[in-house]
Amino acid sequence: MTRTRTILAAATAVLAIALALAWPRPATAPTTAETPTTAACEPPAPAARGPLDGAPGAAPLGEVARQAASAAPSVAPVRAAQGLRGRIVAAHGAVRADAWLAAVPAPAWSPLALARQREAGAVPEPFGAIRSGPDGRFELALPAAAIGVPIEVWALRDGDADTRTRHAGIASGEWRELGDVRLGLALPIDGRVVDEAGRPIAAATITVWPADAEPGSAPPEAERSIRSDGDGRFRVTHLGKGMFGIAAEAPGHARCEREHQHVFDDQPNEILLTLPPGGAIDGVVVDRVGAPIAGARVTGEAADPANPARPCARTDADGRFTLAGLDRGGWQVRASAPAHQTATLPHVAAGMRGVRLVLAPRASVRLRVTGADGQPVRHYEVTARPPCQQPDAALRALPPMAIGPDDVVEGACVLPGFDDGPWQLEVRAPLHAPAFSEPFTALADAIVDVAVALRAGGGIAGVVFDAAGRPIAGAAVQTQPDGFGDGELGAVFRGLQVWEVTDADSATDAAGRFALRHLAPGAYQLRVTAAGSMPSFARGLVVQEGATTPAPALRLARGCVVGGVARCEDEAAASDVFVQVLAVAVPDLPADYAVEAAADATGRFALPLRLRPGRYAAMAGRRLPDNPFQEDADRQASRQEFTVDGARERLDLALRFPR
């Protein structure tokens, strides 16, 4: 199956699981209209919601066009008031000189959204890059555009495994000391490229990429390619234990691509890549007036679902491209570029010349936001997505845009980056309840007028007590849609859901009191937790405009401390063992609510939360990278049910699974 189909099928299947555990409806894979020379509706990736203070997730409006294409401004690392400092070392601690290090923007988007981002042709541009000195030290200055944006630090050096570490956004004027950035232990991969007759192919280009990325999706400086020698042999020296993708191309041959390949540390890593006969497609990418588009990403997708190859190319200054490595079957060719919609040619054969793809410009929205006093609001955050009633709304959202006073002219601001089709805006502003616009339709190269009137909203207030009736200070209180299934997957897929009620949180004061304000009218439930406790819920709370809804008194049981040991049947401790306890029949908790803990080297474990009275099931399993089914088999063999009563303070479990 091709990668696009795999991504969209995975979205449908995985989100169907979320539907069983969390309301509202999960997202499903969008469809794409295919026309020979007009732009397909291929929206960019969604982003996680960010706060109004410029923290991760919210891009200033002036940066929206680039952020929508996932490309941070390319700023040379000259003098700046903030940055990163540290030292690059090898896995065994030796300093590494002349290692390449870059700070790359890393929005907190879901993997499915990132896959769509790459499909749209976006390539992240580093905020800055530098090489380590003779002592392994580096001092990387970062521009103002990097302030508050989550950052991935990429460290690369031949002979060591590539390393990527994630860090929270830096503050203005902050020089963050990262300490030792440790490269992984490289495990060499030896391979050979041959034709269908087994003859070696010299000078073939071999490309390698991480399993969670796509070929051609890394910054140019981080792209890794290798040439085969006269006997078709090659060696990869920059990967550590884990999974990767690899492809080989050569003139006159079709591309051979392998996904989800393992790098082992206990056996030789060898691979044979066989290239069948093939050809190329060349053409040009232009805009609606015929002007060439440089830097557009052109990809090919085989009509044969059994062919996973995904060749890609970039257009030159004249908009021209050559898409090589195609087999003799049919192909779909897609072109995408920032500030343009995606165009698709559904039926193309290897060897075709002069293919022409026309990219339509994206639409814009002129947005007017008024507050509860009827006056224009000049500071807010807006998220654009298809209408929230559509199941794929969250999956197709644009990155949130932070609007400031300089962006509002005569009471309105202009938002760029919309593909053709139906859209809806969600607006959040201080001292107001979030609100949605009416759905509207965007058309290429047009400006749509949209108005949103904000209201102050309503509130919920209450008190949290312990089992003895004493007030609890510092308890966390969160709002959820009434009936939301608060399970493990519900939290995982929160970013792929659109709530018409307000997602808000608060903490109780010394008297156990809390108040949640500026909530959109609707039906809510409250999720309440204290340190070390499982969540409790108050359901059926209706919020109305201008009113505060009293919550019933919430009592949190102290709960039972649960731990124990998880071992193989022969009493040997096992590594990478995880214990999961599921709620079977616990008042006020959804069935299968999960609490997890990792066992140590001796097999001991302790759950991070106290368990409330009720019936539970405990299981343990080994998480092995080369056998994803082992954990499930262990869990079934080790499963045991137990009861927690109100008087029990501690419970020790003994879980066993086959050797």
C-alpha cells in the first residue's frame, strides 16, 4: 500500500478506536478531488491549540503564511539575545568536534497531522545551525522568531547515530544550557544495489530517513544520501538501534523503497535493494498566470497499491522538475508549494514529457471580532478548520494564529492560507468565552468576510473535599463535554477533537473552592484530581450565558496504594515490563480506565495513582521492539482481577507471565 493510503487508513482505524473511548466523534481521512490541471483540496496540517501569550502553538499573524507551510523563517545565526549552549558528546562520553547541530521548530502536532504537513510539501527550516568546536562545545544564537516555539535539537555526525531531542520554547533573552547532547551509538548497515538479473548497480543513490519521517522532509543540511560503489555496495554509518526507511535510485531503473526496517544491535544489519527497469517524468509547475513556481515539492504515487515507492523532487528556478525512479505502471503526480493549493495529475506514465501542473493560490479571510461590549477585539487567537460538525475537522486545521493590535486595521485582520472549500473559525480572547464563526466557503485568490461576536460566557463554581469532609487545596479541576469518556486514548486523541464547550482548568484554594469563568454555554462535566488520586467526575452541569452554575460537593477518596512484582514464571526478572491496571467496575469511572507503571530491574512496580474502591484487572507485559505482539500475549497470561475496599491502605500484587 502506498504511504498516503497507509497514513489515511491509519487515521481512520486509530480514530475509530478513540470513538469507543472518547466523545466527540473521531476524525476520518479526508478525500481529495482529483483534476488534471487544477488544485486539489489538500489542506495543511493541524496544530495543537496554543495560549494567547505567544507560547507554542500560536503563530504571529505576520508569520502565518510560512507557519501554515510549516517553514519557520530562515534567519542566519548572527548576534541575538537568546540561544542554546551545550556540548556534543558520543554515546560513551567522548567529546565530538565538528558535529552539525540545528534548532528546528517542532510544533506539538499529532503524527497524523505531521504526515499531512509533509504531504503538502512543507520542509522545516532551522532557526539556526552550527558546528561544535574542538572541545565539542557549541553556542547557537536564535532569532526572535524562535521565542516560545517548541524546538527540536538535531545533532548529526558521521560515525555516530543521529540524535533528535525536544525542548520547550526559550524565553526572550534566555541562553539555555543544554549540558551534554549525547549522540547515539551507531550500528552500521551494509547493503547492495542490484538489478533484476542480480548484476550490481554502481553509483546508485541511497537515501535513508527516520521511521517517523518521510524522504525529502528534512532540512537540506540534514538530508543523508550515499552512493553505491562499483560492486553496488554501500554502508550506512549514522543510525542507531530502532527503525528507519531506505530507498535506492539509479538512472534507467525504478526506485526501490523499504519502510520500517530494523537496526539490530545483536546481529549483522544487511539489506539487498533490487531495482527493476524504470523511467522518469519531467514537467513544470506554474501558477494560474503561467509564472513558474520554484521550490515546489513534486511527488509520485504508484497506481499499484502494492508499490510503496514514493519518489519526490523539487522544482528549479524555472519551475521545472524531473521525477525519476518510476516503474512502468501508472502514477499519480502531485505538486504542492507554500501559499498555493495542491494540484494532482491522476494518470501519468513513466516516460511522459512536458507534464504541467497548475497551482491555484490560497484564499484569505477578512475577520472582524467584537467583544461583549460590541467593540472590536484587538488581541485574540484564531484557529481555522472545516466546520466542527465534520469528522475530519481537527485533522485539517490550520496552525493557530495569534492576532495582536498591529494586525487589526479598521476593526479587521486578514488571515491567509485557506484552500478551497468549507471552513469555520474558532476565536479565543481574554475575558471572553471561546466562540465559533458561522461556516463559510473559501475560494482561490478571494477574500471572504467573516464576523465573530464574543460573549462573556457563564461559569461553574464548587468545593472539593476529602472523604472525611475536609477541604482539599490544590486539587485540579478541568472541564470536559458532558459524557466524555476520560480514558487513556481520550487524552491521546484530544488534539484531534473539536469541542463546542470550553476546555478550561483551575485549582482549588485553601478552602477547597474553585471557580471556572468565561465558559461557552453548553453541557459540561468536571474532572477533579488531587495529588496521587484517580480522577472523580461531576456530570450534567449546564452552563448558561451570564450565570454561574453551582457544582455538587465533590469528595475525593484517599484511595489505596498498589504495587507489587511482575516476573517471568521461572522467577527471573524481565526488562521493559509495563504493568497496566484497568477499571472493571469502579463507581464514576469509565470501564477500562487505565493506570500504568514500569517495573524496575528486579520486577518491582508501584502505580503512580492511588486506586479508589472498586473492581480492577491487573496485567503485565514485555515491550520488545522486535516483537510488538509480546506485550499483549503476556498481558493475557498474567491478567488477574482484584477488589479495593474503602478500608484498604495498601495492596501488593504478584503478576506472572511465561518465559
